[in-house]
Amino acid sequence: MTSVTDDLRLAADFAPATYDDWRRLVDGVLKGAPFEKLVGRTYDGLGIEPIYRRAQDTTPIAGRAQAAPWRIMQRIDHPDASAANAQALHDLENGATGLELEFAGGPGARGFGIVDANRETLARVFDGVIFDAGIAIALNPVLGRGNAGTNLADLVEAGGFDPAKVDIHFNYQALTTMAARGAAAAPWPEMERPFAKVVGDLMDRGFKGPFVLADGRAVHDAGGSEAQELAFALAVAIAYLRMLEAGGITLETARAALSFRLIADADQFLTMAKFRALRLLWARIEQACDLAPKPIFVAAQTAWRMLTQRDPYVNMLRATIATFSAGLGGADAVTVLPHTLALGLPDAFARRVARNTQLVLLEESNLAKVSDPAAGSGGIESLTLALCERAWSLFQEIEQAGGVFASLEQNLIQRKVAATRSLREANNARRKEALTGASEFPNLHEAHIAVLDARPTALASDDEAGIKFDELPPIRLAEPFERLRDRSDQILKDRGARSKIFLANLGTPADFTARAAFAKSFFETGGIEAIDFFPEVSLPSPLPSGERSAPKASGEAALAAHRNASPAPSPSAPERPRPMGEVKAMEEVKDFAALIAAFKASGADLACLCSSEKVYAVQAASAAKALQAAGTKHIYLAGRPGEQEAALRGAGVDDFIFAGGDALATLQDAYRLVEQT
């Protein structure tokens, strides 16, 4: 049965639109400005056009099995083995299809983690877990802190499970751990043979792996770009491939022993393109090795660096976008970091949200039902290929330097990541890439967020490092602003009130509301409480000239009113009511008594003028002088200085705050000013 709407051609009455037609319209709006103004740039320097044509002659990139869901991995990181076991069983009973173990001292432990990897501890963690029940186990062994892989293999065999029927990702990741630590116990060539033997022994025992993990997490955690993360993961994978081949394992078998991990963040299109690009890049390497390309296993983890301590519920939204992007990008498994992880060890609620984020996207949104949905999308296809080219170039640099370990020794990788991190931090300081709740739209009165009462795991320092180089330290982008908020909280605790800034709003609400809202968000991002001042203003009447709001007269009363109508007002008479939309010319306000009284009552040491350019032109200088005379330590003005800068500074304005300015430096300086005695 068909409907009459089936044959509707909604665009039939419109002329076909072309890219050239669109460009002509855009050029008219730009009014001579270069089109490049509309092109965005990634941290790899890749251009992102405002619009793309549909990609031609594309095919889906081979990855996850068609319509197969990705694995819902749940992080197990409680230092107490019994508590970790309770968490694992609860997660598996409530939708998780795999467990990812983090051990204390590992790059991804975030201060916690299972305290050790000995067999007794693992037996307690996995008590009651049925290894061959279709669940996945992903280890994150810590270099130099016990052999978690071998110990778990012993436990599986002791339980009577067939190694070939269990899904264990042993995930040895020595090179990534060295990169994160900035140290190695010995040169990599001396470590290759023992590592290859460990993998070979597990293979001989019947485990199917994968056994080694080419992990880009260290680069992403340290602030690196997408291409840098891809290049590092490729270089690590090649090093492991060579290691296994040197250990007597054929290339065909060695590549099956490999898996990858990339980080998914809140940039939807870049994340999708990155996961797609990895598969294309690895296929190119397989071809160079005379191997027919096969789909690789790619795990995803949501980004540590995007998590915030302040307003952590927004982390749920970030994690949702990241999971969405990784899933559509073809990830085979996804681990969602709980939204409170930056605050401490997540409680049951945070773990449930992390688990259910994936369940909703899979079971209700059915995201896995379409294989590579980005195929043919002009924007994502273009970004995927551009990432491939840039990552391949960086990968070649690493190889020319002697491989990933030699590049780490020469600090080649670290310098490139550090340069990207510096640029990222500069943009963060200027709030060009806002983190809601941390660097934008803060809530000074947010409620306390619960985490488990567990102390970070303290481990003895590793003094066995024979080789040292620059580390790849993990960062969280919100940390600089969070330190200011912590400073504000301490002031509140010590003095009973936060540092304050008085928002000296001038003119009508239509004049000052936008910039007052900007200033409030700007200063409270650093924990400086904004105190609003609302000037009393006489607004023009919205009624037409001569019309009164009293009820209309009728009959004889109306006739009498008409006969006794008042003559036209004389020049000396009070001003007539103005028609709607008619605005009186701006006049300079001579008396700021109400503003100054409100400032003195606020308890603030700082003040910020907020209004429109029109009001600033006639009131800002006088208001600044009045505030300065009242004892204000520092006066800001919301808006760019423009042509009035010299006059405003001469009247007492010390600084200007505006979008794109260095908010972090301004806030740090504000605390210095407030704390001066």
C-alpha cells in the first residue's frame, strides 16, 4: 500500500542549487572579506570548509561486523580487590559486555587502580566471573609491576576454561608506558626478545589474543593532535610487529596479535574521521608487508583531558558525544570514563551512567545497525583523507628517526606534542574552546558531588630507569580554571565570602544585559563572584503619542473629552509620551550616587563597566571616575577598547575584557590585585 506522499517531490518547484550559486551568495555576505575567514583549522593545520559536496566513488571502510554492536567495556579500578569484584559482577549483570582492568601505577589508572597483578589478587577480582560466557576482558598491564597477562592465563587454566574460548585482550603496552613515564629500564632492542617470548608462550597455551596494544592514549592525554595520536599508534604497532617477527612469529600471525586504542573526545567529526583514518592507514601498512588487509580491532576510550571537576554532570554530555562518534567511526569496543573520575573514585551512580550511556546509544538509538554511516559524506571523507596524509607524514618522520623508541629518546615525538599542547592551552586560556561549567557558564553554588571514600594508591617510585627522556604528561584542559575556583573556595572558607566584582551596568537592560552576562561568566569562571547593579531608568512609553492607559470613555463623556482636549504642548511643557520604538537621544548622566552606593554596599574591590558602545561614549568615563573616587582597586570595561581606549584609560579604566582575550591571565591578575593589602 502506498501513500500519496510517496510521489511528492518537495524540491520540484525550486531551481537546482549548485555550489557556485552558494558561493555567490556567501561572497555577497562577506562583502569583500576573504572566503578563508569561513574555513576552520584543526591543530594539525587541516582546513575544515563550511560546506562540502557529496563524496563520489566511496565505499564503506571495513571494520566491525555488519550490524554488530560494539562491546560495552566497564572500567574496573578499585584498589580493593573485593570491592573491584563486586563492581565487576554488578556491571556484567546490568548490561556491560566486557571489563577493562586498570592497575595501580599505569598511565590510565588516574591515581587508583587494582593494587597489584599477582595471581591471588586477580583471583579475588574475578571471583564468580565466568570467563567463557561471552564477555570480554581487557587488561592494562603495568610495565615492571608484575605480569598480569601470565597470571590471568594461569587463573583461567586453573578454573578449567578452554583458553581458545575466552576473549582476553592481554594488551601489553610497554612502549606507551615508557612514553608516558619518560623512562625505560633498558633500550627497547634489549626488551624485544623477552616480550616476544611472553606473547609466544601465551599463543602456545592456546589463547587467541590479541596480546599487544598499539595505544595512542599517551599522546592524546598529553594534549597532542589527532594526526600525532595516529602516527604514534602506527609507529608503536610497527615496533611490535617487528618484535614479534624477530621472535619467530610469522607476520600473518603477528598482525592478529595486535590491537589498537584511540581516544574519543567531544569533537564529533574529528573523532569519527580519526577512527576511520586508522583503518585506512593500517591497511596501507599491511599492503607494504605483502599482506592482504584485514579489519583490525580498534578500542575506544573517552577522553581524560576533556573531563572537568566543576559541574561534572556536563561530562555526561561530552562522553555521550565521544561514544556516539567512536561508535559511528567503527570502534569495536568503547570504555566510557565515569563523569566524576576527575574528582575521585566514581560511585555506583557514576558507573551506572557510564554503562547506560552506551546501552541507550546501542539499544534505543540503534547506532550500530549501519556500517560506516559516514561513507560518502563529503566533510568526513575529506577530513579522513587529510588526517591520513598528515599522520602518514608524521609516521614517516618517526621511522626515519629510527622508530618509535629512538624518536622518544631524541624527544622528537614529545616536542611535537608539546607544541600542540601549548597552542591548545593558549586557546583554552582565551576560552576559544570553552569547557561548559569550567571555562564558560560556571555555577559558583553547585552542590557537592559524591565519590567513593578511597584514597589514591601510593606506590614506591621506580628507580630502575636506565634511560630517561621527556615524558608525555597527562593533562586536563579545565585544570587552570579549576585551580582558580579552588582558590576561591579557600577564600570563602577562610573569610566567609568570595572575592567579588561589582558589575556597574549603565543605561537600560537592552544596553547592558549582553555584556553583563558575559562579564558575570568571565569572572565567575575564576571564582570571583559578580554582583549586579540594576540602574533605575525611565523607559519610553510603549503607547502612541497622546494615548492614555485609562479606559476609553463613551457616549456624552467621550464628546465632552473631545471638546475639552488639551492644546498642543508648548516647548516648556513636559515631554510628550513617545511612540513605540522612538528612543530619546542618549544624555550624559551626571550623578552616579546610586551606582556608588551600590558599589560600596557590595563589598567588592573590583568593578566592571557593562553597557553598549553608545552608552559607553557618554557615560563610561564619568562612571569610571566616580568608581575610582569611591576606592575601586581596579576597573574593567566589558568590550574591546576601540577608539576610546586612551580617554577611558585616562578616566580610570584599567583593563578591557572581551571574547578572545586572555581570560586566564586576567583572572590570575585579578586575584593578585584583590590580595594586595
